[in-house]
Amino acid sequence: QVQLVESGGGLVQPGGSLRLSCAASGMRFIIDTMGWYRQAPGKERELVARVSSAGYTNYADAVKGRFTISRDNVKNTVYLQMSGLKPEDTAVYYCNIRIVFTDYWGKGTLVTVSS
């Protein structure tokens, strides 16, 4: 069974940095895309960033220039390096992988940006 284990969330001050990691396991096929979504209280889940198997990346406008997504295809792990964090980045961040026509989700890790 596919499992996604996220780590790296926590409390950070505005302007600080965090790196999120998501390790995937149990796949029967290669992973097409890997990405991160986030959901703040009272808001819909939104795409933060994703990276294809070929290394192409997409970012939400709100995080461009501050966040960097990367993947390690040997470890089946996707990372999200976050810098210049703002209070509005506070949310539960969810790891997502796509294999052919199926999406899989992690349980989420909370990122809180506050003084």
C-alpha cells in the first residue's frame, strides 16, 4: 500500500526557513509527479508546487522566488525548501504524488509562521 510520510513542519519566525520532506513507499509503478499542497483554516486546499518526473516545476505565484521543490527519484522523496516565510504561509502542508491516473496524499504537516 502506498504511504507518504511527511516531516519538517513546525514553528518558525517570519523571514525564517524550513525544509519539508515527503518519503513515498509501497508503489508498484514509477511516480509521475510529486508536489505539495497547503490548506489554511477556512480556505480551500491549493497547489504550492509540483515537479514532474522529468524535473519540470510549477509554483503558485504566492511562493515563487521563495520556495524550491525538488525530488530524489532514488529515495522516492520530494522536498520543499521554504525561505522568507510569511505569516500567510501558515497552513497544513500535504504531500501529493501522482501515478498514472491516481493521486495519493500524505496526512499533512503543520507549518506555523509567527513571532
